[in-house]
Amino acid sequence: MSRVTSRLYRGTDSPMKLILRFVLLAAIGFAPRGAAQSSPTASDAEQQKHLFSKDMTVYVRDFELDAQNVQVDQGVGGQVRPGLIERPSKRKQQDPQALAKKIVDTMSKNLVDDLEKAGYKAERIGLHDPAPSVGALLSGVFTEVDEGNRMHRALIGFGSGSAKMNLYVTLSDLANPQKPLYNVAKEDTSGKKPGAAITMNPYVAAAKFVMEKNAPEKTVKKTAAQISAEAVDHLKRYQVSSASK
């Protein structure tokens, strides 16, 4: 397992414990070796159905990361008011949507590259693209916790929420789809509201990573490398021959 520097997280627990700590919620997903075994349940039976083969394609779905919709301030007659944000180079640096897109793009591209280097066929798909009926699906959501200790989809924007965000990632077998990774709170049932309140699904297992919202590109790439390493380990542990599938 790759070692992580303390730059990613400074808390009371060690960075390694917090960043690569597994959150075993149930069913199939990432799961730590040597995890305590419980009595067989329906979810245990479901877990046996999630099997992977070396020749299947691993689809990397863009991770969910919300951004504020910032409107450029217009002056009299529709003229843009002079200031920092309307300059192209500065506007790109400050635009929450551009920043969120850069994080997601960098993450997806590096996950695909890392999986291919490990000998797997990998393909990126958009957040709202329909998933194929066969293959493996790697998906995730960035989250943050508000002052009331309530979880939300992480929101990139000016002064929005915590400086750090958690990333929950799960790997599933598309031939045996699992339940959604999270559920949207009742007041945000459409799920379209940026930074909507959510609860992680207790019937899906996910690996948890921690990253700062303003993380540099090299940190995003490093986190992607950690995720892909755990994904490859999981694919190998549940790998069967193509004939068995």
C-alpha cells in the first residue's frame, strides 16, 4: 500500500489511517484483507456474485463533485464590471466549475492510465452516461461534512464548506449491479442541488480517501494512483476465468 504524506490530511489520526482507511458498510465494494467475518446474510450471498475476469473492461465513471454556479457581475448596459474575475486567466483560476472539472478530469484520466498499465482494459464514461451491462464499474463521490455534522456532496466554490473533502469509491460488477453508493436527503430528492445533503448507503462498501479542495494536480494524481492500486488488488482477489463467468 502506498505511503501518503501528511500534506493531504493533518488531524488527530495518522494520515495513513485516515486516507487509506476502509469504511466497510456491507455487500461488495472495496474490502480490507483480514476483515472480521460476520454470520452469513443476504448481503454475503450478493457478494459472491461480484466476480471479475482479467479480460473484462473496467469502466471509470467520472466522480461526482459539485461546483457553485458563479455569475459574472454585469454593469450598466450589460458591460462587465472591471475586476479580477473577468480577466481570462484569472477567471479560469477562480471559476468553481472549471476547478471541479479539472479535478474530475485529472482523476479519471489517471485512473484509466493506471489500470491500463496494470494490464486491464479501461474506459472512461461520463457521470450521466449509461453503463454497459457487463464489465466492472469504478465510481465515487466527493463529500464534505457541515458544521452540524451532516454529510453533503462536496461543493467547490468561494467560501463553500470545509477545505477538505472525503472521497468514497466503490467497485462493482455490472453484470450484478449493486445499490446506489449514496441516498439523497428527503429535502433534496431531485439530487440536482449543488452540495445536496446525502447519506452513504449502508448496503454498499466503499473505500474512503481524503483530499483538499485546492489540492495541486500532483496530489490528485497521487490519490488516483492509490485508488487504482486498491482497485487492481480487489479485481485480482475476486478474479475468475472468463469461462467461469
